[in-house]
Amino acid sequence: MPLSLYNEKRSASRVVGIAIVVLLHVAVIYALVTVLGRHPVKLVRPPIQVKIIDEPQQAKVEPPPPPPLLRPPPLPNIPLPEVRIQQAVKNSPPISPVVHDTPAPAPPPPMVPAPAPVPAPHQPIVVAAVIDPTNGCRGKPDYPEISRRLGEQGTVTLRFLIGVDGRVKQSQIVTSSGHPRLDEAARTGLGSLCRFKPGTVDGKPEETWAEIRYAWKLN
């Protein structure tokens, strides 16, 4: 309660008390006057004195102190885990440090080796034989004399096997010239006059089949 409001209530209470006391005295005087007026009595009474008695002063009430300011509670002081490291004694096995209040880390997952790569299948490098009659043959087969007199001409296709040394090991007629004497003369001359560069597989000479065409023409 504010101090000014408290003083105003206190003054009002004092005024009301004084008024009540005055009214009581007036009522007593009025009653005495009325009674004496009706029945006069000769009495010598001392004068009535009216004394206003002040109310006892009440103890001064101090206003309540203001509420204290609330402050957030201090943060709890959490002690750090204690780490104790023991020194190794001479000529004794080393002692690992002991860590208290610290959970051990989980072991890492086992290492799974990656599968070895599967090598791709080897693709051999094949190089075909070089068929060059101009450089590989020492000349042309002889024209059969009977075929020359009869005027036989034509083109024969031969298939032959080249050995690792470049020589012709086998030969056969694929397409005839139409004249057996010309076909046989071309096959015989191919084996005796020609030598070619053999084919290779991964750089190594290999036997290779090839074909060649030979044309018989009369001048």
C-alpha cells in the first residue's frame, strides 16, 4: 500500500473518532438539560470538561521491500574426465595410459578386400601375309608351248599356304582359266619362283593361307 494512501486513511479514522466523542458528549449534555428542566434540582456540580484524547499512534508500517531480481541459476560445473598417465619403470613393459569416464570407441568395421579385377581375354594381334608378286617372285612361269601354238589364254585363281619361312607349301586351283595346262603351269611356277612375307600372330610368324590371280595372255 502506498504511504500517502495509508496516511489519508489514518487521518480519516481520527476525524471519525473525534466526531463520535463530540456527539456522545452533546447527547449527554442534552439529556442532562432536559431532565433538569423538568425536575429542577439544586445541585452544585463541577463543570464538565471535555477532553479530546488522541488515539494512540500506531507503529509506523514500513512499505514492503521490492521483490529481489531473479537471476538465472549458474551453470553446473561438470568436471572433465581425469586422465592419469603412468610413467614406465626402467626394464619394465610400457604401460598404456588409463582414461577414466571415457567410453571406448567402437571397433571399425572389418575391411573387406575388393575383388581382384578379372583380366579381359587376350585378343591376339593378327597381321596378314604380304602378297606382292612383283617383289616376291623371281619372274613369270613359262608359257606352255602347246598352249601358245593353240592360242590358249585365261586367268586362273590359286589358293596357297605360306609357311613361316615365306615359301609356298601347298597350292590349289580355285578358279580355272579353262585350260588345264595353263592352270598347272601357274601352280608350278608359284611354288618354285615366289617367296612372300608370312603373316604374324602377336609378332610371331604363322602359316597363312592366301590367294593370287594370274592372267595368261599371248603377245
